[in-house]
Amino acid sequence: SPFERMRVLNPAPEPARLRAIERNFKQLFPRFEKARLKVGWGGMIDAMPDVVPVVDRVQATGGLFVATGMSGHGFGIGPGMGRVVSDMIQGNDTGHDLSRFRLPRFYDGSPVRLGPAL
């Protein structure tokens, strides 16, 4: 049902983890002993099956480029990745070997090589 799907895509935060985060924060920063978490959020991590982003031109569809699967890392690497994707779209040299990020790795028989753990 649509409601079941919503729960999967937007899960409730885990109360035990929230309590642990609050406790650990206070241990690291004793001056904030009286601080309380105001809001908690749970959500999905957008990662590819091998935990490596896809940054590639989709050969079967002219003019389509994909840059996804960066999870929260996209916030940190977004400016650099934006430049790389911009260069890729313009046909410029990206200055980087992007073979590890190619889309066909999921269907061309390449062995699955897991990236860094989340």
C-alpha cells in the first residue's frame, strides 16, 4: 500500500539511538549537560549496491547524465562533483579517472567491488 511504502522511505527515528546520541553529545560537551534533543528524524540513505556513486553519461539515452548515490557525502563533495559533472556534460576533460563511478558496472559482468562502508 502507499502507506507501507511511506514508512519504508521515511522511517521513524529509533528512540534508543536518539538517547545514545544525546548521551554521547553530553559526554563530549559537558557544558551542554542540560541540552535536550528537540527533533529527531529518520530517513533513507541513497547508496548504490556497492556503496560507490554513479557519475556517468547514460550511453543508451543521448544527453542523459547521472550523478547519484552520494548519500550525505554529496553535501561535502557537491561543489567538486558539480564541477566534474559540468565538465563531463560539456565534453571537457574532468581531470579525474571516473571509471570507478561508471553506470555499466552493474550490468556488464564486472565484479562487484564494495566501496567504503557507510
